[in-house]
Amino acid sequence: MSRDENGTTQDDDVLASESDVLQDARTRPGSAAFAMDADDEQWQERQSRNELRHVTGLGELQDVSEVEYRQVRLERVVLVGVWSNRETTAGKAEESLRELAALAATAGAQVCDGVLQHRLKPDAATYVGRGKAKEIAGIVAREEADTIIVDGDLAPSQRRALEDATKVKVVDRTAVILDIFAQHATSREGKAQVELAQLEYMLPRLRGWGASLSRQAGGQAAGVNGGIGSRGPGETKIEMDRRVIRTRISRLKRQIADMTPSREVKRGSRRRNDVPTVAVVGYTNAGKSSLTNRLTGAKELVENALFATLDTAVRGAKARDGRLYTYVDTVGFVRRLPTQLVEAFKSTLEEVDQADVILHVVDASYPDPFAQIRAVDEVLADIDGAERIPRVLAFNKADLVAPEVLERLQSLMPEAFLVSAMTGEGLGDVRMAVESLLPQPEVSVEVLLPYTEGSLISEVRRFGVVDDLRYLDDGVKVKARVGSRLAAKLMNRAIG
């Protein structure tokens, strides 16, 4: 074996080359090596699916009073997740289960245990397989749990099979989020939207309980000439429930549609006065309400709980040039936000579509803030026109993050701002960035107004930009930039 100038033998070069060729062959679909790797993956998956991975620390709460609506006897739950190498990693699966634990705690439950199973895809019958369902049933019995929460969307048949195997109630991630929304909705519109989402989720998941819930139409009810084969259940209870639910869904949709004019009146008032709007969006519990309060001086509800804000809140602010603009605090997003909620809360998301600037708030203390950013971007991508709206990205809760983590965030996203709604750090920079993106009034006017038009001058200060204001003997000379409606109003009332 001769050595080259770099000290590598020719045989080493040949081996390296063969290794590259082999790697290419393994990754080429249809090749025998690729099939061998697929078989190995299936074998490893079969080995790993036999072990349930326990995720520790899910039920630890620092302060029970953090969620004020907890009951004296908290519902005890066990969390179950399934993940595969093709969709995610073990770390991300564990982080998703921790988020589910936070959702369960917000819903008023006590998390007793959490387990993860590694398999290529969820079992079609019981989601985790019959053997693992029995093992989970043992965990439920040991922990005296009342409910199993699955970190995913369950088909109705999977939920029923898992309930039969474990003998306790089984719900999925969507049901937990819907429950939280139901607890936090306060306005008439918010309650109607949540109820609509719940009913649309419930409709395909109704479960009948046998003949005891059927309206029998046999015997005399079937008629004398009915005979054998005609006597049996008539309209079953589950069919009645479906009919009632469909009727209620139609009524709720009409009610929500009837609320549209009220929202349009409020938006129309802001548009008529050319009041710019900033939509505050972000992941749930990222601190949107706290940051909005600090930026506007308002005192909106702030709570350390997921989905504390469900109803849109509009708060006014004054720019450096004296012009009025508003912040719109919207509902928080979450990964895998249920489709029913996206549809039901379209009226809330319309505020984003109508905004002039989007302020995206991210929890800097979250283990993977970039996953939160991606989740919010996915929801915004479904809103027509949101891509054209300028955005400001702010990492909130900077006071809870180590300096080296903040440096990393700043290096990865240099355009983002590091702020703290608690201490006020960085708020000035965010406010300046937002105001620099606000649309400017397009009409320049120079008029002489009589002194009796003080209210109109005040309107110019609020909704326009005053470049010059002089008090003369015969009136007030105003030079400003305003909207077209206000410009016409000024010209009509000007002297001369």
C-alpha cells in the first residue's frame, strides 16, 4: 500500500470511494440496500415499540393557585403519545407531550404520568396497539387516573377501542383545547364560536349505548300487518342527537353571522378615521396581553395560563407625532390548532387581515421558540392577505432567559427585538419599529380654520400629522397630512 502526499493509503481512498457509493446506493429508492435499510428501520421500530418511555416532571406545579378555576378534586390524567422517525424526533415528541401537560393543567387536570411510544405509525385499532393498551390500563389503575389524554387526533373507532381496553374516558389533544376555550370564553360571540367548534368536533364522535337508547317501534307500534322482521329499533337515540346537533350548528352559524355587522361598524369607524391598527399575534401564553398593556397603558386581563385571552381587545395608543393608532390583542395560537377552532374564530382572525402592522410576540424562555414561530406562521399563511402586511418580531420574557441564550437568539434573528413586558426592557425600540411601519396620511392640506373649529383641530391632531400650527388674528392656520375624508372636511370648513 503506497501512501500519497497526504499520508493516506491508496486502499483507504478506494474504501472511502466505495463507502460513498454504498451510501448513495442505500439512499436510492428501489435499490436492494435501500430495502435493507427500510427493513432495519422496521425491525428497530418493532424493538422500540415494546417499551413505553416515561416522561418525568409533567405533573409538577409550582403554585396550584396559578389557575384560578381548579376544582378541589382535580381530574387525574395520564398522557399518551406516539411518534415516528419520519415525522419528528424523540426530543420534539417529548416537548409536545410537555405542552400537552400544560394544556391539561390549564383545563383543570392533574397530570399523573406521561408515556411515549415509538412506532412507524399509530395503530389503526387502538392507537398504541392492544398490548400497550393493556399496559397503559395498568398505569391508569396504579395512578387511580380518571382520563387518558392522547397527544394527537383520535379517530372515533380508536377512542372507543382504547376506552374499552382501559375502562376510563379517553380524549385527544383537540378535545382538551376546546375545553380550555370553553372555560375562557366570556363574550356572547366568543361563547357562540366555542360552542360551534365543540359541536362540529362532537358530531362524528357520538357513541350509542345499545338498544337501551333506541326508540323501539316493534310490537303494536309496528302495526298488525308488520310481521316478523319489521319489529326493531326505529330512530335511535344517536340519530336524534345528531339531528339536534345539526340544528344547533345551523342556529349558531346564523347567530355568528348576525354579529358580523357589529364588528364591521367598529372596524368601519376606525377605517373612516384612518386609524392604523397593529395586530398582536403569537403563541399562546407568549405574553401578548402583558406586552399590549405595557405599550398602551391598559389593564387587560393577564394570567399565567394558556389561552387566557379569547375575545379580541382593542387598545388605543399615541404615536410620537401625536397620531392615534390601536393595538388589537388576538387569541393565541398553538401547534396543531384544531380546524374547528380556526373556522369558528375566523372573525377574530379577520382582525389580522385588516391590520396595517403585525406584531409577532414569541416566548424567549420557551425551550424551542422557533417551533412557536413556525406554528404561528402556519396559521397566518391561512389568512388571506396576511403575507402582505409588514411584521415586527419581538422575543418577550427576556428577563427569564440567560444572556448566552439571548445572544444566540439575536444572532439567529438579528431583525428581532428582545423585550420584557415585566421590566419594560426593549419596549421603546419595539414601539419605534411599529410606528415606523404605520401607513402615513396621504393628503397634504394647508387651511385657515376659524377659532370655533377647535374640535376639528383636535381631530387633526388625533388622526393626522400636524406639520405646522399658527394662531393668527383671523383664525388658526393648519398645515398637516391627513386622510382623504378628514381633508374634505377641513376644506369645507376653511375660511375663504
